[in-house]
Amino acid sequence: QWRSGSSATTARRWGAHGPPPAPRAQSAARAAIASPEALATSDVKVRWQLHHHCDFGQHVAIVGGHAKLGDWQPGQAVRMTWTDGDQWVGEATFGTGTHLEYKYVVRTASGNLVYWRDGSNVCLDVASMPGANMRVLDSWSNDKERLIEVQNSTGKPAPSAPAPPMPSMQAAPAPPQMTAPAPPAPAPPVPAPPAPIEDPIAQATTSSMSELREVMRIHGEIQTRANDPTAQEVLLADRVLAAANNKAVAMGRALKAARAFPQLPAGKPSKPPE
């Protein structure tokens, strides 16, 4: 700060009137700087939703080529939150028009990588509307159509271009009324042909095969739970499985014989030569 009693060097530097006042442009620039809250309103919030089932203690995360997505470092990925029905939800904010490239990963509770989602990277262009909200519905196995919704800051869908006006057209004259002819008399019902002989056997064969598959499933569960082939419940399950298998084999043979029955020659067989 300049004082009247300063040295001659200071006086020569600033002159007799002291240092110049602070430029008004600096104070105006400081006043024009927006607050963080005002800058945040120009960002776009992206909300991801994904359905995936993972083991207990694991979670889904989003990692990609952006600082807010961890720069492809799984340990810095955006952790998603589990909701009912194995639905995972994650959020992040980005500048308008940002191009994102990302992928889903599964991590342990401590953030260690377990496995990546198969397939290529996923691309997303952030909306160019400041303060908008985006909802992205992805599929882990890409078996469903991807859904992207954009809403403005008021929560309403983004406005679309108005449809062009329809050209005015004169209504076409109504056709002359005509009396429809009387419908013809209904034909007599045709009796249904008799059911072939193999139909009941085919149904019984299908039922026995379904029963065999169910018995095989239960048999496998019992073997896994008991972990001892000599256990009483395992031996009993073996007997039930053998019985179901014999029944299915017998019904299959019966069905084969029933289908071959119409192919037998009619009448008495010829007498063999003496």
C-alpha cells in the first residue's frame, strides 16, 4: 500500500497520487462468476436401470471412459443400488452433449472385480438440454430392447417437433345402400372322425415322460443334499427313478406297436406251403 512517507523509489513508481484504484472489471468479473449450484443446474442427470442376479454380497457397477465412470478402472466404477426384483439403479451427472462409452461389471462388497458383462461396450449421448433427466434401461444379456427417456427440468417429457397440418379434404360421398342377400342355410354338421387308437396311448406316453423328468429332477436334488449314495433316501429315490423309467419305456413300446397296427395286412394269413 502506498503511503505519503514512502521512499523516493516508491514515489517514482506510483507518482504523487499513489497506486491506481482496483479495476472495476475485476469486481464485476467476481460478481459474474456463477455459484456451484447454478452451474450444477446445467448438467444432465443420467439414471441407469438394469436387471441382473448376482451372488449374495456382490453388486453391479458402471465403469467407462469418463472420470465420473472411473476411467475404465473397475475399482472406481459407479456402484449401483439393488431394488426389488434384482433391479439395479445408478446415477451420475454429466455435461450436455457428452458422449459416454461404458460397461457393467460385478464386484465384491469391497469393490474387487468379479466379472465383466459380455459383449461390446455400450454408447450413450447425453441430452443437449440443460438440466434434463435421462433414464436408461439396459439389458444384461441384450435380449430386450434398450429404452432411453429424456425429461426436462420440470419432469415432463422433452417436447417434440409439431406434426405438419393435415391437408383439407372433402368427404367422399357415401355409397348407395344395398340390401344384403339372405345368408344360405347352414350345412348339416359333419360328424367328427373317430379318434385313432394311438391317441390315448400317446397321451399316456407323454404323461409318463413328464413324470420321469420330474422324478429325475427330484432324484438329483436328493443326491446333492445327501452326498452319500448309500443313504436311505438316496436308495429310495433310486427305486422310484427305476420304476418311472420302466413305465416310460413300456409306454413307448406300446405306442410304437399301436402305430404299426394299421399297417398289418388284412384277412387271414396265407397257408404256408406243405
